[in-house]
Amino acid sequence: MEIYGLTDRGVVREANEDSIGISRTKNGITIAVVCDGMGGAAGGRIASEIAEETFMSAMLACTPEMEQVKFEPKKVRALIEDSVCRANAAVLAKAREDLSLFGMGCTLNAVVYVEPQNRLYYANVGDSRLYMITKKEIKQLTKDHSYVQMLVDNKEITPEEAESHPQKNLITKALGIKDELEPDVADKKINPKTEAHFLLCSDGLHGLVDRKTLQRVALSDTSIHEKIFSYVRLANDAGGVDNISVILLSTKEEEVNG
């Protein structure tokens, strides 16, 4: 298993409001998170940093409990949901402490990979995304909490039209907005014989680079580091209008020629 991530300011923005976190434990648990901040350069950055740090700390603190319950999916999902809610509470608390940060918030997209069981858990709030990429397909595992996704659900526009909709950046759920938060939390059993790549990214990438290209890069005969650099370069070449955050988790180590 390999994992690597990078966050980049992009070409247009003056500051980077995104934050990412990656951690691997001795007992075979890998935790990764992407948070895309909103609320201005200062507020967005602070919100995403608080959310990332709080979520990672909460998850790392409960890994012994995950082992004690023998990684029972229902209980692991509950621990992940609690960690997301703790991150939400931390962002809200900071905004209430400093009124200049009122209105700040962020998305959160996270994975928890339990390698001994080949099971991947994931959580989502907002419009950052998680894709599963294999040789056969690229599949979006998370569902955007956005205005255009609501239009798609109501069959007012097609998924293809949503990708270029002028209001595609309007999100309907984020950390730091309300005390009560219901994140989407799910899990997926992974076939250990199948080469799979899990791509977490902010809309600074998926909003500018099409899915076929995302798949092609993940499956390319290059190192995981080169794949991440390629994603950032492609987004910047397409305009780099937003901050770009990318994490790639590959369930099989790459055999790179050369």
C-alpha cells in the first residue's frame, strides 16, 4: 500500500485555504483527509487547518478502540462520524471566539483504510470528492453536497451538465455552519487481488480535470509522487483558478519501470 498527497495554491488565488493530513499507524490503519476552506483567505485557511488537525487527532486517539471492537464496520463508522463532528465543533468554537472569523467553514473528505481487513471507510461533507480508480473504471464514491447535485437528484439537469454549471461551486453542507452535522459515512470491502487507487481531491482538481484524465494518471507507469505532481500540473495548466489538494492511496505498490 502507498499513499502520498500535496496541496498547492494554484495560479489565481493569493493564498492556499486547503489543508491535508496523512497518517499511518503501526497496526495497519491509514488515515487521510482533505479540507477545502471557505470564508476568505484567513478564515478559510484557519477553518481547514482546525478541521484537519481535529479530525486526525480524534481518529488517531480512537484507533486502539477500533482494534478492541475488532474493526466492526458499524462501530468504526460511528467513530469516524464522531471525529467529523468534533472537527465541526472545533471550527464553530474558533469562529465564536473570534468574531472576525464569522462565516468561515470548510469541506471534509476523509478515508480510513484498515489494511488487515482490506476495508476502506470514507466520510464526506461538502464537494471535495473520493474516486475509486481501477483499470475498468473510475467511480465517484462520495456524493457532493451541492446545489447542482440537488438539481441532478431532482432530474432538472444531467450529471454532465452539472460539471459545467455556473453555480457548481455552491455547497449545501460544510463544517463550521451549524452545530448539528450529519456527514456521509460509508465503507467498502476491497479485493486484495485488484489494483485499486483511491483519489481524494478538492474541486480545484476535479472541477478542472476530466475523469478520464484522472483515471489515466492514476494508472500510468510512474511513481505515486509523479502522479500527484501530474494532477497538480494538469489543474494549473487548465487555469489553476482554485487551490488544489490531492491525496492518492494505492492498495498495491507500484512497480515503476526505469
